Amino acid sequence: MRYEIRVSGVLREETRREGFPELESVTVPGQTMLFGDVVDEAHLYGLLRRFQVLGLTVTELRRLPE
């Protein structure tokens, strides 16, 4: 399953690379969009936990069409 996750603010490259190495990212005004494959529900919840630990606000989470 492929997901797109939007977070408030612009992530520093180091934070993105170290915190979410399995995701690609694109910066848009005021937000960072991360996207990539999520293998299962545990992986998804693990990603959400990482966002929480880093103090990031997830503004949108959606599964992309296959």
C-alpha cells in the first residue's frame, strides 16, 4: 500500500532522512509531503508514532490508488 502523509512545516533534511528513511519527500509552502510504501498496519502505526515522538503534526494521511 502506498501512502501520502502531510505534516505541518518544513522538515530539515536530516530529520527526514534519519526519521523516515523509507519515505520520499516533497516540500510545499508550509508543509512537507512524505510518501512511500507501507507494508502493513504495524508499519503505519510505527510511522505515526515516529511523527509524534518528533513533535510533528500530521495534517493529512491518505492511501494512494494502486
